[in-house]
Amino acid sequence: MDLQHWLGRATHAIQDWADTFGPYQPHPALQVDDGRFATAFEDFTARLRDNYPFFHPHYAGQMLKPPHPAAVVGYLTAMLINPNNHALDGGPATARMEREAVAQLAAMFGYDTHLGHLTTSGTIANLEALFVARELHPGRGVAYSADAHYTHGRMCRVLEMEGHAVPTDDRGRMDLDALEDLLRSGRVGTVVLTAGTTGLGVVDPIHEALILKERYGVRFHVDAAYGGFFTLLAGAEGPEGLAPEPWRAIARCDSVVVDPHKHGLQPYGCGAVLFRDPEVGRFYLHDSPYTYFTSTDLHLGEISLECSRAGASAAALWLTFRLLPPTADGLGRVLAAGRRAALNWAQLITTSDHLELYQQPELDIVSYFPVVDPATLSGIDRASARILTDGMTSPDPVFLSTLRADSEAFAARHPKVTTDADGARILRSVLMKPESEHHVEHLHQQVERLAGQRPPLAR
């Protein structure tokens, strides 16, 4: 795509539409001459240089990458109109686009029926799911894994619900025996299962947990904000294929959250929440004296905790899905490249003298740590911090991130490491850009070189 060309076409298309309403004179209070704007724009673009190169495959740190050019064009084109998807009064076209895109997400997860909408973030999407859970099970709490996103504990406090962190096994998955012990108490009404933890990319055994759903009459909510689009690789052939069972089981869960602004190639913020039972919309009922007048159809604001939401987000997602739909042959190919990259890097690390794999990647997050002598948590922590900093300032830079692993979790995976501290930072790389597949060997060589550079001994 020629981004500059299509951005130009966007301005012309919106101007052609605007011209059909007749001419008018813009107010002089809004006028800014090009000279003043040029000065401000120069300062603005200079300030933007203080960023990390999220677009480049040498950036392998956090879950960050630019949106697809189609999403950029879709967003900016709709933004020139600036629709508000709270009500059909504010964004009739983009509201329809949102419904169509959300229906595609529901189909991706195997929902036969659904009620859902886009949100500004996965945090808000999870808040809405837990809000509905509270209304259905008043007075009962929420269980989530100890490695789940901190959103859930925080949202439980916001909603004045009791939150329960369930221990994880030596792979970082929710311990189902510990979960059942908790469910026997009757204090829990909703269980949050994670399809791709944001630390290590771990998928809880959703399919194995389903028996507990029926046994104890609890709701199951799936936080797939990070990993949800990997359902497109469930049962796929080749090394990138994932075991289908946990992903297929999402269709039997009560709600699911996914973030198109992660693997869906969208700009921030674009999350989504979907409920399997459309009847939960009754918990959103409210009255507004000045909206919802142009149509008797259900307005998105009537099934959302948020009010104003950018119609541009829906437009961007809809246009992207026209070109790269959420199917195995569409977005699935993008995710497959990132997963292959993670598997390839993990294999390189297993043969390295300077790096050791913390745990085998499940999705596209690689976790590893520098080999130190003696093998202690404190030594690993210092070496990881040094590599992170040195990598960013190297003449040929590599951008990583770190993850703090507590001593118990570390010992479960690497019992030969001396636990002389309560935890250690390890290195973590998210390979969510498909271009990473062609740069893994270079990334590995750079990190291995940094790990092999021993700092001088302290005196």
C-alpha cells in the first residue's frame, strides 16, 4: 500500500462528501496560517523522535507495533467526520461497521449468538465482563490465576468484589486442583481463564476447566486480550499449529475479551468484549433524555458502560478485516509468522552457551536469561538489567524487555539456580511483528554477544 497516496484520497473523499451539504465559511477563530503551523509541526515531530522503533524487527520488547496501513487510512478517514459510536445519532455508518466487525470476532471464537462491542482497551472490556458477572452472582467473588493480568484484581476492587488469585503450575497455567478447592467454598461466582498471559504468553487449560463450570455453576470469562487471535492457529498444520482444545473451549465460556490493538493490527485503543448470551444486555439498561432518537434499533451505548467511543476505531477495524479477515488464511498468516519466529529463537537459545531458555514459548513471547557463574538469581538479575540497557545503546541496537520471576517460579523451572534472592529479572521478547521471522538469527546473535560480555569485577 502507498500510504501517502491513500491518505490523500481519504481527504478528497471526505471533502467530496462534505461538499454535498453546500458551502459554508469556517470561523476565523479556527484559522491557523501555514507558517505558524510549520513551526509547531517541526517541534512536534522533533518531540516524537523520543520513541522506541516499535516498527522495526530489532524492537523485540513489549507488545507494541504500528497499525496496518489499512487501519491508519480507515481511522484517519473516519476521524475527519469524527463519529461517536455511542448512539446511532452520532455514528450511523461506523456503528454498522462495528456490529459487522464484532460479529466476525464472535464467529472467530465460535459463538453462535452474541452481544458485544468495541471498547477503548482490554481493561475496560474486562471491567464490563466482571460487571455483568457481579450482577448475575451478587455477593460472590472472582477467581483468576496468579499470573493473570493485574486488571482483574484491580477491577474487583473497583466493583467491590472479592478477588482470589489461584496458584499456577510450573508452566504458569492455573492450577485446577487449587481452583476446585476454592470453588468448594461457594465464595466464587466467576472464574477468569487466560488465553495468553501478558508475561509469558501462557494459555490456561480452558477445556479441562469446563467440568468445574458445570459442577459448581459458575461463570467462565476468558481474558484473551493478548492471545485471542491465536485461535486462528488452533489445529493448523506446521510448527505454528496450536493444540485446538483450549481454543475451541472458548465457545462454551460465557464471555471473552480480545484486543484488536494487539494482534488485530489496530491503533490504540481498540479492545472488544463479547457475551455468549445476548440477554445480559438487560444489565446495561439506562435512559438518556437527549440520545437514541433517530432509530428504534439497539444503540451501542445501550449495551456499553462507556459512553463516547471513537467511530474511527470501528472504521479502521472494519476496513482491515475486509483485507485481512480474522480467519486462518487472513490474519492467521500474520500470527503464524510471529509464532514461528518465537519457536526458532527458542531453538537457537537451547544451543547457546550464553543464554538459557526460561520456558518454551506457547505463542509469540520468548523468555530467557543470561548464563552466569555462579548461577544465582542475583547474578541473573544484574546481567539481565545490563543486557537490556546495553542493547538499547549498542551501535547496532536491539530492544528487549524484562520480566520479574519470583524465586518459587524460577526454582520450579530451573532448580539448579541458587535462589539467593526473592526473584530475578529475566529477558523477554515479544515477536508480534511478522517481520521478526526473518530477523531472529540477527536478534539472537546480538543478545548472545551482549550476554557474553562480562562486566568488570567489583572492587
